[in-house]
Amino acid sequence: MSQQQDAGDSLYRKDPKVYPRDVKGTFASLRKFAVVALLGLYYVLPWINWSGHQSVLFDLPARKFYIFGTTFWPQDFIYLTLMLIIAGLSLFFVTAVAGRLWCGYACPQTVWTEVFLWIERLVEGDRGKRIKLDASAWNSNKILRKTSKQILWISFALWTGFTFVGFFTPVRDLSHSIFTLQLGSWEAFWLLFYSFATYGNAGILREQVCKYMCPYARFQSAMFDKDTLVIAYDENRGEPRGGRSKSVVPTDKGLGDCISCTLCVQVCPTGIDIREGLQIECIACAACIDVCDQVMDKMGYEKGLISYTTEHKLGAKESHVFRPRTFVYAFLLLSLTVGVFWSINHRVLLRADLLRDRNALYRELPDNRIENVYTLKLINMDFKPHQYRIEILNNNDMVLLISPEPDLEPEEVGNFILRIQAPASAGRGSVKLDVRFSTMEEPIIERSVSTRFLMPFD
């Protein structure tokens, strides 16, 4: 029975809690800079106005996306799709060249976990104090610190959820709704949902998300090769490991440079031992490089026992940054990026849909003329008001009548009744028409639409 119990315990053993030690160094500074910059953009962008609108706003009820002065309409969905493809290719390119650089410095899970860890260190202290606090009995000090941490965590998570909703509902209107207790049900749901997700992923689960939930670690091997930058321990230089004083010459004791201080394990946010080789749990944050370089410096050894390197460099072979897969990724990425931005900058800021009236094929008027009725939908995609001119390009015998006058305010959608009349002698059957819509002002914004004009067949 005891053997079965032991087997069950080992099968469902809970992972021990990871207590990352704080570390200072070049890569730690870069990581902190990335966290501040990315979260700064996240929390500040909704409050910045650009061309009369919130700088980034996904206005779903109005079906408009405002991104840095550019408005994307439902008809522009292809651009958003292409931008997602560009983001994916960028990830593939960075991974092929620099490994899991995204995970270590820019992944939302990493970024928000860093903030939650900063709060935890601020309230409970560094690694040793946190371990001691968790192991101690509940007393006033422990209750105060744990409660303070939870209050700060929850407050930060709520602020994060509020900002998230602020990208979909104008953030100033959202603030007013909260303070006046008039928050809509959907806004409240997503605010609480995203707050809970942030609190759970960055505060509670932390490294478990990277180790068990994130699919990126599983398929990254398809983008890695022996020239990809990874964080690696130089086994040839470091082994055999062993503790020693600073005055001991390693070669005299038959030892490598690794002194088995385990600091590289203590600073790792996922709790792995980099000396065991490349592992999918490694997020390439480089905390182990910073702390190992400090130890090497104190011991008087050369830095770089743990470093950013490639498998080829570790094997004393030449490493290549530019290789077929990086060229392919770079070419596709550059081509798509240039193409998308060129297309966006050359968009015609006018949409026109012309639909025939389905209730009647045509009307015979008393003055021996034939009339077709159309429903016209015009969208002014510009940030300026415009008055529009409508012309039939390939038939001078036809007369065009519209009601009301096609004047549109910025980003206004207008619906009009368009009537086209022609002499009964102008032809028989279906006649192709090209209708041009253009602005009265300079520079002219214009778009042409093709339609059919129906006349008697006999």
C-alpha cells in the first residue's frame, strides 16, 4: 500500500514554488527597460489622442479601428489579417536568429510576471526572506505582508483590466462610467475577467504558464538550428564542478571554473538548472548570465561561463547569422511589411456601394424615358468633410438624379437614393454603366463603380 501511495505521490507531485533571486547586470537592466517601455505604452496609449481620436481604439460597436491616426473599416479587415501574419513572421525571424528573445523580454506573461515579482520583493523581501516568511507560522507580520502584497497585486490587476477595456471603449468615457457607477455589463465582465487573468497568470501561475501552457516552447525547435543564439553553459570549461576558495587554482585541484554556487538556479524565473543543457523551460531572460559573470569576476575568472552563444560556437565551429532560413524570413517579412504600408498609405478614402432596386427591373416614365433606381451607400473615410460629385462615364444620354445631396462629415456613412434615366431609344436589354464618385475639393478623392442599367428587351 505504501509503495502504491509513493507512486501516486510521485505521479501527481506538485512542483515546488520558485523563488527567483533578484539580480543586477547588463541583461537585467535591459529586461527592466523593456518592461517599463512596454507597460508604459500599454498604460499610456489609451490616454493619448491622435487626429481627434484615441491613439489606439478598437471601436467594435461602430466597427472602426483607430490606430495612430489611421482608421480601419470592416472592408479593411485584410490589413489586420496581414498585420497578424507580419507579427508571426517577426516572431519566427527573431526566434531563428536570437532564440527565445521574445519570451525573455517582450512576452506579456514575462512582462507582467516581472511586475508582480517586483511588488512581492518590495513587500516580502528578496529570495531568502520570502522563503523564510512562507515557512514561518502565521503571525501579525506575515498577515500584514501577505495582505499588503495581495492588495497591491489586485490593485495592479484591476488597473490592467481597466486599461485593456480602454482599448475597446474610449478610456475617458470608461473612467466616467466607473466613477458614476454606470459601467455596462460587458465592460464590467471584461474588466474583471482580464484582471483575474492577469492576477492568476502573473501572480499565481507564473512559470507554470511558460512550462506547461505556452505552446511556443513546444514548436520553437522547428525554428532553431545550430546557428541560433541560445543561452548555454560551457561544459568544457566549467566541468568538473566543485567549491573552492578564491586562492585555489582550479587546475591544481582538477576542477573547472564552475564553483557550484547554484546562483544560476536561484535567479532563474522558471527554476531550471542551465548547466543541464538547453531546456524548453528556458525563456532566455539571461539572469543566469548576469549572476554567473558576477561570480566569475569575484573569483578572478574569465566571464562567459554562461553566455549567449550557438551550438556551433560551443563546438568551436564558425557560426552564421545569415543563412537560408533567416534570408527567407527576412525577405517575406520585408516584402509583406512594405506592401501593407504602401497599400495603407495609398488607400482611396472613399467607399461606394451601388445596389439596384430589386422591387422593379425598370420604370417607364411618361416622357418616353426609362428609369432605374439604385440604393447608394457612401462612406467618407477621411478625417475631413467632403462634398461629392457623381458622374456617368460612358453614356452621355443618361441623366443622374440623387437625393439628398451627397455631403458627408468626417467618417460619416451616408445612404442615398440614386435614379438614372435614359431615353427609351438608347438601347435594349442590359447596359453596362461606370459611375464615378469624386470630391469637389483638391486633391480629388475618387472611386469608380460598375453597374447595369436595364431597359426593355423587345
